[in-house]
Amino acid sequence: MKITLNQKQMTFLKSDALNTGFVAGLGSGKSFVSTLKTIIKKTKFPKCTVAYYLPTYGLIRDIAFDKFPTMLSEMGYEYKLNKSDKEIHIKDYGKIIFRSMDNPENIVGYETFYTLIDECDILPQDKMNTAYNKILGRNRQVIPVEEKHIPNDWKIPMIVPKGMYYHKDLKFLCWSNQLDIVGTPEGFKFFYNRYVKEFRANTDLLVKASTYENRHLPATYIQGLQDQYPPNLLEAYLNGEFVNLNADTVYSYFDREQHHRPIELNPYEVIHCGQDFNVTGCVTTCFVIRDNIPFMFDELVTKDTFGIVAALKERFKGHTVCIYPDASGNAGKTNASATDNDILRQGGFTIYANKQNPRVQDRINSVNALFSHNKLFIDVNKCPKTTEALEQQAYDDKGEPEKYSGGATIDDFTDSFGYFISYKFPLVKRNITTHDFFF
């Protein structure tokens, strides 16, 4: 089959640098070319072990289990996907293994010849540093070069051909192990540190690609990103640039004057509540949605989950109340027999809860995106604590939103606020699927 790549994709695919980084905007073809390169490495070296890493098993399921079978089918290979073992077996060429990085201690017990890491900046930087060192330690499988590939004029210790090295113990020419990284920049995190601050000219290559370089995107794709994302994220998610996503304050796009909107609650209007649970103080943020725009109009602090039920029933008689809680509400126990969410359901409220909370940065980005496009408003007079929290929460020295001890603190208000926004108005990365190889 014929595969057409753009210049940036081809540079990454053909790179024989020991470590190649491909940092790119959304929809720029990075997932396609990383899948393609992994398959090519495996079919070129059937006896070697090739590994493809993603931050979590969920991403392995959503990305690798979809893209690898699709591409192998298009390329004419027979394969068998083993989801339980996280492997795909290619007939006559062996297997590609998929591994997650969220538990670095599990990266043990095997050796690899070629490794590709996808979306490294999703993990916290300290965890990613640990995972990378473990992955690097695994990437040591020795693949000798066949004699027919050794240049006739090659003599020890003359210059070794690029992409190979001389193994001192085996006294033989071997193929070089490669470890590549692809992803979208998420600020000055692991990707930036590894390929900018710690760039090694003799072993590294960094390829930057922009969404604009993909001429085959739907006409509305880039405009959709521009309509959704705040300006700083557009630099990262369109141009593939490393930019500071952490301003002095977490919710830097919030302005109490610009985003102040007093509203009157209509009879029987549906109430939407973000909910943060705490042993010493539960925080509820209350919204209505009008013309697909959320307006926060009230805030509550209660002692426990039973207090939430009583306060909401008293304050919003005649209204349907939907609650968007912290995912821990499915596990948190207010008494011996019921979780927090069970108590809320028994109180007559509708619960919308994820199995796990979204990434903190994704939640923050969802809020900032709406503020930056003036699609989120708050009554600052009726919600003074939430207003102050949005203005005051800053990043700590690790680049994470500051946390505070006690109940009903700044981070509890912003968490409650963000649980509802990120569930109802998630910031979708708008990935696309194409099968016409390619760009």
C-alpha cells in the first residue's frame, strides 16, 4: 500500500536518533505516525520486543486497542489483539506490548529493543520521571546486525554507521535501541524538560508539528478548537508550542466585574450543583443553565451529607436538583450503610458522577475556557466565597493547584465549582479518526 506523510511526520518516522521527540498540536497526525513507526520497527525486527507506553490503561484501551488493529488491517497484516495481556500479535512478526505508566513499579520483567511513549505530560511530573527511568532501564535488548548489512569497508574501530553501535562484549555490530516520545505539549513539564532543557545534541532530535500542517482536517476542526480553548492552550494545542499553562493564579481568565451576572431563579427551573465532600465542611455550588451557558447563583456550606440534603430541600422546594459530586462520593461513607452519593439519591436528587475525577488540569482548563469566551458567569454578591476562591487559588512550587487544610477552604470551593463544569461542559480534545493514509 502507498502511505503519504507530510514532512514533519516523515522526519520523525525516518529518524535514527537514539531519542526522537514529536511534539505536535491536536489533529496533526502524531498518533498515526507513532503507530506506524512502532509497526514498522516490529516488522523490520521480528525477533525484537517493541513496547508502546501510555499513561493509563484507559488510554491503552481507547487509543492503542483502536489504532493498531485499524492500521494493521489497512496494511494487510494478520493480527490477534489480546486485551487482557495488553498485546497485539502480528502473524509471522511476533507481538507489540502495551504498557501503562501510572504504576511505574510494574515496569519490570522484560527487555525491549524499541520503545515509544505517548502523551507523557498527562502524568504528574515526578511520576513520569520515575516511569521514564524504569522504561529506559527496560530498553536494552541486543539485536545484532546481520553480516550482509555490515559495510564491506567497516573496520574496528572505524566510524560506526548511524543507527548502529559496536557491542564490546559480543565483538559485533548491533542495531541501536531507540526510545521515542510523542505528544501534545502540556506546559513546561516532562516533555519540555527532556527535549528542551536537557536536550542532547549528539543523541536527540525534536520535531515540532502544527495542526495547520494537516491539510486533510475537516474544514471546521481548527475553528472548533479556536471557539473552545483559551488563548494559552491554543498555542499548545494548535501550534505544538511549549507555553506556560500555569499563570500566577489557577483561574487566570476569571474577572469578577466581567463575569458578574445577578439572576433571579425561575419557578421549577432545574438546579445544577457541584459538590465537594469534606469531613469538616461540605461545599455546594449552585447553577442554572440558560441557552447552554451556566450561571452560578448560590453557594452552601454544610456539616455533612445529611446537611446537604436538608439544605437543598429547604432552599429549592419545587425544583429538580441535579448534583455533580466528587467521584469519591461513591466510596465515601457518612454512615455504616450508605455512601455519600447513596444518601443524596435517597434525598430525591439526581446524581451525575464519573467513576473517577477528571485530571485536575482538564477540570481547570474547562473552567478557564468558558471564562475566556464569556460563556460562564457568577453572581459575585451571592457567591462571595467562590468568587474569592477563583481569584486567590494559585499554583504551588510543583505546578499543582494549592491545597488547604480544613473544611470549606479555597480549594473546596474551586473543586465543587469545577466538578459541575467539567462534567457538563468538558473540554474535549476533538481527536479525529482517518483511514486514508495520509496527510
